[in-house]
Amino acid sequence: MSVLRIARRNLLGWKLTIMRFTLRRATARDADAIANVFSASFRLLTFLPMLHTVEEDGRYIQNVILNECEVTVAEDESEMVAFLARQGEEVRLLHTALIGSAWGRARS
């Protein structure tokens, strides 16, 4: 079990949120969940246009990233919240997306 500490500052001062997560190697069955994290992280960057659908992202993850890279996923107790795709020493993709229940826990 790994721990992520997020410090946020508001008008009343600093607040520390602790998220616990587990790291594991991705499998082909993770393609849809990885695509959801991938797409959600891009949706947070509102200055970038959405060029692909979630389904297209899923095909890219399944056919390219999971075939060419070593992929590690981070999961909290209910869902995937991040992934890292490495090809040798090169980081191909690193996306975190506080989606679903993880978003609510990080904001509280």
C-alpha cells in the first residue's frame, strides 16, 4: 500500500488529504479503465481540444500502449486513479485523474 499526500491551501490555511493506493502491473483487461483515466486527465486541460473519443483512446491503449510499454496502474479501494507507461527508460504516458469517488475524497 502506497500513500499520496495532497496539501491544499484555502482561506483558512493548509489542509492535508491522504489517499491510499495500490500499485500493480496492468493487464489487457485494464485497457478501458486506463483509457478512462487517460481521457479524464485530458478533459481537465480545458485549453486543449478533445481530438479523440474515449473509445478511440481505449483502442490506442489496447493496441499500442499495452503492447509496447510496461504499464503500472494505481488503484484506490474502488477504482483506478493513475497509470504510468514506460518503454525502456522513456516515460511514454503518465496520467493521473481524480475521477469518481477519488475526486470527492481528495477535495474533502
